Amino acid sequence: MTMHYPALIEAQSLIKSGDIAGAENALATLAETEGDQALVAALDEFPAKDLLAIIREYDASKESLVNLLVTPEQFAQAVVLEKRYKDLTHEQLRGMINSVIFRDGADPAEFLYEIGEVEGGYDSLADYLQDRTQMVEHFYRYATFDLYEYGDESKTQALDDDLLSLTSDTDSKPASLDRASVEDHDWMEVTYILRYELPEIFREVLMKLRARYQAYLRNLQADELAELQGSAEEDDDDEAPNAKKNNDDGDDDEEESAL
């Protein structure tokens, strides 16, 4: 491994200075001079946070040698650190995962499995799917992403309790859904793979999505309640001048009586 050390040191130094493209080029040069396997081996020594810095700068218009060669284990260690960037939209996370797990010749299920095996992996997959929570839930229950389609409920509807015991031993393949119909190299295909190839991971991820969605609804209700209370207080303030006006009217009445 020592022969790769200078390239890793250079790449790490460039990342610290903000030159991500330069760091990726340093690693690519290693592959060009010593072979792809040399880079794969070197990445085992490369800090996951630095690997992440390179991978998350993916550009769909060009191929990245690091993205093409990173192993499922190396990728999983990097993915779970993405939350450090505090990207609330998770757009970078989705693009990064899609660019790697759906690369030519890769097995997406192998990457997703390794992500699920790393501490924090379920949360990363939940982040990836969070904006599609309702459709993921619908897909689990009815084997379709169409929120207006329910299929044959006697065959496809899944109960809440079923999720807790969902495993590869208890699950079955969908009768009517073809994998080809969801091959979008994006969230639908990821959901399908998790649901039917990695049901244990799917179970944990969906439970996290449900918990987040319930927390979102509670926060929404709290905000609406606070807004209603604020409106009520404003109404009370608006009524105060009217009370004063009535007192003025009362004074007039007293004056009229005196006359």
C-alpha cells in the first residue's frame, strides 16, 4: 500500500484546500499509472469523509473514475457521512447514490445492502426517500406508485403489523409488477429493490419514514394551533378600542340625562 501513499496524501491535501477536481484527478492518475485495482486498493486507506467529498461532486455530464470504481463497502462508509453537509433537500445524496449504484455493470442491491449494514445507513436511505414517503408507503401496501390505484386489495394490501415481520422468508414477489416498469435509475427502482430484494432493510427504512412523517404532521398541527391562537389574540386586541367607544357612548348618555 505504501506505493499509493503519495497519491492519497496529495488528494487529501487538495481536498483540504477545496480543490475537489484536483483531488479526483490525483486518484485518477494513480489508476492510469498503476491500474484500476491499485486505485480500488488505495481507496481502502482513503478517509471516508474525503472519499465523500469527491463522490458528492458528481456531474451527470461526465464519468468519474472514482464513482466507477468505488466498492459497495467503501461507498457505504462515505454515504452515511453525507448528513454532515446538512443538505435538507437531500438532492446531492440522491444524485450521488444514483450515479454510483446504477453505474454500468453494478448490482444496485449490493450497494443498498452495504449501506443498510453501516451504522446510520437506514437514516441515509430514509433521507434518500423522504420526499416520496407517501408513494413508498402506497407501494408497500398496494404494489403500485400510483396513489389513485389500489389493485386487488385481497392480494396486495399489507397491514401495519405485517411490516414488523417482513423478511425475505415471509415476503413474496409482486404478481403484477414488472421490474422493467420502474427502472428509472432513481427512487422508484431503489424502492422496488428494497421492497422485494432487501425486505429487512425496507422494513427498517419505512418505519423511519413513518416516524418522520408523523413528527411532520404533529409539527404542522402545532404550527396551525399557534397561528389560530395568534389570530384569536389579535381579535381580542381589535375588540379593545370598541369597548372604549362604548364607554364614550355611556358618557354621552349620562350627559343627556343631566340635561
